[in-house]
Amino acid sequence: MRHSPTTRRLLVVAIMLFGPHTGAASSLAATPGLAADGPLPPHAIALQAEQAPKAPTADSARYIIELVDPPLARLSSAASGGRPRVDALAPGRPFDAAGRLDTRSAPAVDHAAYLAERQAQFMDALRRVAPTAEALYHYQVAFNGVTVRLTRAEAEAARRLPGQRGVSVEEAVLPLMDASLPRIAAARAWSDPRVGGRADAGRGQRIAVIDSGISARHPFFDPSGFSAPEGFPRASLRIGDQVLDYPPTQRAEYTNAKVIVARTYVNPERVDPSAGDPLAVYTPLADGVGGFHGAHVAGIAAGSLARGAPGSSAGNLDLSGVAPGAYLMAYKFTDAYTPEILAMIDDAVADGADVINNSWGTAAMNVSAPAEHPVARAFEAASEAGVVVVAAAGNAGTNGEATLGGPQQMIESVITVANSQTGRRFAWKLYATGSELPSELAEHPTAYEPFENAFGVIEKPAARLADFCNPLGLAFGAAGKVVFEPLSGSCPIPGLDLPIALPDQLGWVTKLILAGVANAATPVPLVESIVFYGPDGDPQTLVTLLGFLDQVKPIFEQLGLAVKFPVVAIITGPDAMALADWADAHPGGLRLRLDSTPEARFDPSLDDAINPTSGQGPVPTALLASRAGVALKPDLSAPGTDIVSANTDADGAPDGYLTASGTSMASPHVAGAAAVVQQVHPDWGPAAIKAALMLTSDPSVTVDGATAPATVQGAGRLNLARAIDPGLLIMPPSVGLRWPGGTQDTLALVLADVRQDPVGGVTYRVRETPGPDGPRIFDLAPEASVSLAAGAETLFALRTRDAELPPGVYDGWIVFEEAESAAYTLRWRYRLEITGDRQDVLLINVRRSASGGAAPAIPGLPGLPG
């Protein structure tokens, strides 16, 4: 069956709460539908003979060992902020004309051979302290190292070996546009001639999505107007170091000219060769409970132009991703642990990704040295190779400060995204008409469960059946009508024993089962739709309970019965009961209209308010540094609450659209925006793109109506129209400082004029805008300004005011406003913590937390993965 949006939220939150399976091995043969009959294909036999590792023991774990030599991506540094384009094309640099890493170039091939030799030498040395050690993964592109199963004692011995840079135990990983597109000024950006219109936004850029897969056949990934680059599409299954290509028929199902990569990754220790051909067992589709996450995220970043509505494949909402012209590349984790993530990063960089989106987090949230984490190291190398890396901030914000979702969210080279709201909420209605029907009975709040039915509008006469349980009455009374039935009573299902006992208040579900059986018995369904009504109860909660029918379907199948459930709507309350009374008093006079397109409602109090679940800074490094500049996290905010995007069913099949919330949904807004900025400025590197996105963001995000602090909203909320034409870049684009009281210092900022077709020089007025109730901390004259020649760079010095500020946290913006016409306004974000008495510092930190220990301000469940 198809789950309603709320049902899907419940299922995904269950995954988030209980986590992935962590047993030693999973038996695929025990899972229905996964066992294969007949002999194994050659590649599966090779897997069984060569790849299957020794059985894990209770006192061992998989360890990631980083070696000292640089990976391929670090052969040319992009530390200046530009992509490795001009100088990188010189002999000995492994980049192509587009600035992407070319793993087939002679320098890359030579270095890869060198790394392989060094890895083999290290494995020989490792076996002297861990005799049974075998490498499960070898990494060379964004990370140089291996993954090996070791005991704790062996891991300690490995840390003492020469040639290694670090030894880290594996960690579990969890997956962490309509209304949102106007909020980020996407339409104005699309209208820029350099973008070329909505359909071409991001054209030619490659957005990699490390997540739960993408289903390429979904209409939101329509390949019309796309041509795949040479050598694409690509589709493969990676089990440790073994890479198996999907055959052409499967590749055609999993990819198209827009979704140009579909790769699946499986922990080699979890593979049971007796389960059959792994290429049939594991797919890159967005399948399984919660599997829709990857398709939803990909659609936000780069979904094609489409029309639909949440909860349906039909509807009249105008939908697309931020960069509908961009390519998508899917890297699916089926066993979500960091060794597989490293393999995905390696492959994404090798596949030529321009942007990598990461709507997931790791178990290690509060690490003291995030930059030394293997995943962070790989992302830093990817950034040096010219790849923009974007990550969700995580959904633990209700726990207060320092709640980012993993080390990759804490490093400077990654753009970390918080979740702001748009104020938009959806509401579904059931419409009633009839001669002299009272106006107050014409509209009813409802919730729909369409099951597998794709419907837009159903409008037909209402049928009031004398006995719903009578098959003849059902056959003759329901055809061509909308059945209007009470949420009371039940129907016997002859010969069927339900797997669980139904309480009296759920007896009405048996009516739905009876209708599903009746529909399956005829070529044309007898019961197209049912509107249930009752005196009380929440319609959405009642619809959610229909997830129980997933348990019933196998019983029908065992009896040889197909089941086709009708579309269901539920209304409750006094008006629902009054409508039923009116229908009884006017036989044949009532018509009902079920409409899958919801009404959008706007709550001004939530417009640009931070979602309380959004992960917060500061990074742990900021809490440890005695006097240092550290990454100010998150970097910026983007809409991530009630976002409409692609939905898939449990088998990965397209299943319309649904709303979802979380920083998972905020991050791909920024990933899509980065692709559009890269399209307009192909010579800019990750640092420049990050600066443009941050400096042009709107400082509009709030907590309880007040301006949100830097550790909650970052620089501000994304504004794509301004990001593609910032006029000025400032490096670094923000700063976090921590030093003891009585300290003064001067900061040097690098300013670069990047105006489009500049004529002459430019002057910016400079002022400080402190946070709410905060003092100014920099010594700026009232008429401070800075001038730049056309296309030039200059230094701008900022000196702290004095040494008398008491211990506490101070944040705000330095505003650079173009003096002649205010055509450009840039806001440079800062946060300063002055240390002193521990109690004083904690008091000031707590007062501006986004959570405050209160319940989330948004209705429904507090968050989704990512």
C-alpha cells in the first residue's frame, strides 16, 4: 500500500529512533522475495570465493586507517578559493578542461599505482601485529587508506605503525520547494540571462546525492531535454573493493539522461552469497521503509519541472528543484557506516561531481578534533579538488547548543545548513454540494489515503448504503458514487482471521477491507472511494492507522486474493455528523468532491523562524580553543520545513509527492543553489561559492520573534538571486573567535571585486550591526568605508573596540553597502566568545538557544532524519 505523509513520517522516525541493524551479518535468504533460485552468476561466485570476509567476532570492529600520502584529490590544492582550472591543467596535474578530477589521466594513474603499492606495504606491516587482517576497502581518490576488521588491541598496535596518519573505528550513519523557492528568490535568479531560465538552472552541473537512492523513473527526474555526458550513465554495485556493473536492462531502469549515476554500496561482511545474485538483491532505487528520503532530497536540489501535490501524483502545484537543469548522481547506502561513506565520496569525486549533498549524520556528534575525522578529511580533499560539499546541520537542536550532526558538519570546507521555516502549511478539504445545503456544511477538513490510486479530483453523488456489509448492496449501491459511511460498526470477513484483534473504535477498517476484496473480484472496481465520518477524532491520526493494512495484505495473498483498496477520506466533528443527517433527509441530493490538492495556509509567526529541531553550533573546537579563530557553524539557513518533493513506495516505484521536514530538506536547497552559482561563475571554487552564498544571505531568521544567533541561523537565510551576483567577496566569509578577557586584536579580511562588467572602481560604506541587545565590538568610524578598483582585491582591517567587554558571547554582522546606489549589500558574520568565569559564560550561552527546553513550535512530529 501507499503510506500517507503522516504514516511515512511515523515510519521514518521509527528508523531514526531505533537505528540501523548492527548485527554481525544479515541473512538475505530469510527475507521474502530476495532468495534466488538456480545457479549463481559468475560474479556472485567470484564474490563468494574472493570477497566474503571472515566472520566478525564480538571483540572486533571495522577500523578506517588513513595513510600519510595525499590522495588523488589533493595533488592540486584549491586553497585560494578557485577551482583547479588554469594551473591545474599543467603537466602533472590530474584535472580535465572542466576542472574535474580525471582519474584516467597519466598523473592520476601514476599516483594511484604509487598509492596501491604503499597500501600493500602497509598491509604487510599491519599483518605483523594483526596476522588475519584483510582490507575490506581501499581508498585512493578523496581519502588514502583502508578499512580493516581489527580487535581493539590490534587497532592500538596499528596506531604505532609508521606510514599511518590515524586509526578510527567505524560509525553508524542515518539519513538525517514550491513555497520554499520564492523564499530563496529562485525565480529572480532563474531569470538572469547567464542562467537561461528555470529549466536551464544548473545546466551541465553534476549534483551527487549520498543518501538512500534515487528512483529515476519518477516524473520529478524527467530526462526530457537532457543528454548524458560521454561515458554516462553509470550504474554499479560496490561490495567492499569489488565493483559489479548492473547489466544494461537494469542500468536503463536505474538511470536516464538526467540521473546519470546510480551506485549502491554494501558492507561486504553483511552479504550472504546464498541469497542469490547480489545485483538482483541490491538496487540503487529509493526503496524500503524511509527509502523515499534520497529521492525527496534529490528532487529538492534538482527536480525537473512538474505539477503535483503532497500525498498524490496529481495536483496543480508548480514544482521543481532549485537547479532543475542539473544532472543528478545517486550514491546509495544500504549499510550505513563510515567505511561505505568513504567509498561513496571517492566515487563521487571520480565521477566528476561539482556538488555533493549530505543529508545524513554520524554517531560521533561531539568530537574534539572534527577535522581529523576520516569523513571530514575526505571532504576536505574533495573541496581541494574543486567540489562544493554541502551538509545538513542535523535535527538535535531541541537539545540546545553544540548539537551538529557529525564531524563533516563542523569543518570549514563544508557548507553546513540549518532549517528555517516558510510559514506555509497544507490543509486538505472535502467539498459538499446540494440544493439548499447550508453553507457551513460545504467544506470539511479532511485527510486522504489514496493507497495505490493516483487521483486528482473525484466528484460524484454520495451513496448512503443501508447495509455496507451486504455484498449485493455494495455492488449495486456503490458503483459510480462516493460511499458516505460512518466510522462505526464493522463487517465480518468470511474465512479471514486478522493478524491482530481490532478494538471497537477501529471496526470500520473491516469495511475498507471488504471493499478492497470486492474491488479485486471485478474488472472495474466497485468502490472507487469512501468518505468515512464520525463525531470525534483527528482525521489525520485515523488515516495514519491504516498502515495496519500492510499486515493484512499477505493474508489475502496466501488465499489467492488480490486486494485493491479505494481512495479514503475521513471527516469528523459536529459538521460531519450534520452533513450525514442532511444527506439522510435529502436522499440522492448530496454530491461529494475529493480533491488531492491541498490548500496552502500561511502562518506569519513561522515565516523565517528557525525550526527548533535544527542542529546548532558552536563546534566543539570552539569550546576547547583558548584563543583561536574557528569555524562558525552552521554557515547559513535554508527552508527545510514541510517541503514538497518526490515520494517513492517501499519497492522504489514512483509514488507522487509528499511533504517532509528536517535539515535534510534544507541542505539540498543550498546544494542546488551552489550548482546555479557554479553555472554562472565556472571559474569560482568551493570557497568562493560558499562566500557568495553566505555573504548575500538574508539576516531574517528568528527564534521566538527575535533575531537568531549565529550558532542557530549562521550568516542568514539563503538568497539565490543575490548569490549569483554578489558584487563583492570577503574571505573568510565569517569568523568565530574565542579569547580571554582583556584581549584586543586586529582581523584582516580579503575583499575582491566580482561585479558583473564593472565600470570603474567601487566604494562600500562599512558599519556594524550587533545582535539583539548586544554592544558593538569593533572599532569602526561612523563614516567607515573601503574602495576597490575594478576587479581588484584589497585588505580590510577590523580591530576590536577595547578590552573592557565582560565574559560572554557576542555576535552580529559587519555590513558592506555599495555607496553610490546600494546595488550590493554584503553581511559578514562574526561571533566572539570572551572567556571568564565558567558560570558567566554558560549563562550567556543558554539565554539565546533556539530550544530553550520547550517543545517544538511546529505541529506534528518534531523532525525527520538528517
